[in-house]
Amino acid sequence: LEEARQSSSLLVATILTVAAMQIPNRDKSLRGAYDNFVTLMRASCLLRTRNLDDVRALCLGAFYLPSLSWALCSRAIRVATEMNLHKSSLQFARGGRQENYERVRLWYVLYVCDHQFALAYGRPPMMHDDAAIRNADKLLSSGLSTRGDRWLVAQVKLFRILAGAYFMYGCDPDLELSGQDFEMLQ
């Protein structure tokens, strides 16, 4: 616990908050953990030092704390971009190091997180279909990939398709599509 706290107290607070959500009679435990998480989250907005565990904390919070999902996801993307995670896939393609592998995986998690919380609510996603996203399959051929990476890449591909439809047709649920539109979507 001490090692995790040294890496990212925000990650520890996120994990404790999510864990508190799972226990019976959780009100007191959840309130304490959640308040601590929010306090650390607010304080982290002013800090310039970041690490991958901070980004992981924001992603976990986004998935498990729906009232904060949009804010946490957008914050995670900004932090990850400041850390140049968006450049990691090119570096990984050149040298396949473990450090870059972890950064690429986290960039893909952010892509999925962003698209899930944007498209489901009719918002445009912050992240775009760049070379890293188009070449997500390269992660699977690295020799470092796991079964979970196949699921992650499948999610990236799914959200690429959904984002393409969103940008082509917009977010109006009442828009009628023609037969030609359906052919294009297929």
C-alpha cells in the first residue's frame, strides 16, 4: 500500500472509493473514500508532476463514478497528452520496449474511455482517429500482448466505427437515413 501511495495517492483513493462501492452498508465508508478522492482530484489539477498511475486513477474513476465520468475522462486525456502518451505508439513501433507498451495500452484505454463517455451522450470525442489508433493491431503483434489486449484493440476498432458514423451523420437521433446511408454504414 505504501508503494502504491508513493506512486499515486490518487490511484489508491480511486481504488478505495470503487471498493467501498462494493461493500454492504457502505454509506460511511463510501463517503469517506469519495471525499478523499475528490479532494485529491481537485489538488491534482494544479500539479504539474504526473505519472501513468495518475492517468490510470482518472480512467478508473471515470468508469466507476458516473457523475464525474466526463470530467475525469477529459482530465485524463489532458494529462496523458502532456505526458506525450500520444507519441508512444510510434516509439513502440520502432523499438517495442515494455515502457512504451504500457504507455500505448493506456492511450488505447483513454481512447475507449473518451469515446464511451462522449458518443453515448451525443458529445464529440476529444481524441481523434490518428495513426496510433488506426494501427492498434500492431500492439497485438508485439510479442508483449495479452488476451486483454485483444479485447482492448477490439474496443478501439468498435469505437473507430462508431465515431466515423457520428462524424458522418452527427448526433441528431431523429435524422432519417436513406438506403444509400445504410449501404455506406455497412
